[in-house]
Amino acid sequence: MNRPWMPLYVGDYLGDTGHLTTAQHGAYLLLMMHYWRKGELPDDDRQLSKITKLPLRTWCEYRPTLQDFFHSGWKHKRIDAELGRMMRVSETRAIAGQKGGLGSALARMKLENASRSRQPPQRAIASPSLARAATGADHSHPDSYQNLPSGKTRSADASTPHAGETEKPAIAVSPELAAYVARRTT
């Protein structure tokens, strides 16, 4: 398990380790960090000297002093308690996340089911039977509109199709749209 950080209660640590030398502090902290990451310490002096980054002879001198902080085969009571607490918190958060995920999935399903059961809204646009346009017709230019309000007609040269073109069919235009087009083109 990935454990990128470790709680360190500085007051408790300093209260318990006031008698250690600087090198012993370093060795003890390295042992604690290894224990935190791996969940255990090996009961082998060569491996422990490597963990503490001490020569084997120096490790063997420090071992009795440092082993006093551990019990029954290099177990650490405080770290074991913190690891247990961390596991409980992690499990609680995982369960809460699953519940939240299930809740949002149910809400999403309800919304989808509700939207499926609704009738589609009435169309606000004119039905296709009122205005049929030829495929490919150009409706972007004002001269292409045939039902303009009175007084607005297409120019004579625009009313006759050019060579190779066919006459564009008329498009039904509402009076409101015709009035809007008339205002925009004047």
C-alpha cells in the first residue's frame, strides 16, 4: 500500500528520545519510516544496518538502545496504532464513496427514465409541409425570397434563371418574417 506521509507527534517523540545521539535519532527515524512504508521490520542485523544506513559494527552498537523502542520482534506500538487508524479511515472513505456513487447513479437513472416517459414538446417551427425548399437551394441572399411584402420585388435580371440553373421554388414566409426582412433590407 502506498503511504506517502506518516504522522509524527514531535512532542511525544522528543520526550521519548531525549537520550539518543544525533546518529541514533537518524537511525530510529529511518527505522520508523521503513516500518510505516512496509508494515514491518526484518529481524536481520545486516538488513537493519542497511535500512539505517549505518555500518554493521555501528548498527550492532546502537541496536540495544534502539530496540527498546520496539517490542516482540521489531514491532512498534504507536506505528501499528496509526496504521490501524489509517486503514479504518481509508475503508470508511471507500464505503462513503461507493454510497455516493450509487446515489448519483440512481439519480441519473431516475432523470433518464423521467425524460423518456415525457411526451416530446410541440414543434415551434412551421411544419415541413408549409414550406418545401429544393435541396441545395440558396436561401442566404435576400433576392432568393419570393414572398416579400408589397413594394419589394426581385430585380428583373434576378428573376430569370442564369444559364444551366433551374428556377428555385417559392418558400412560404410568415407575415412576421416578411416584415422583418423588409426592415432589414431597407
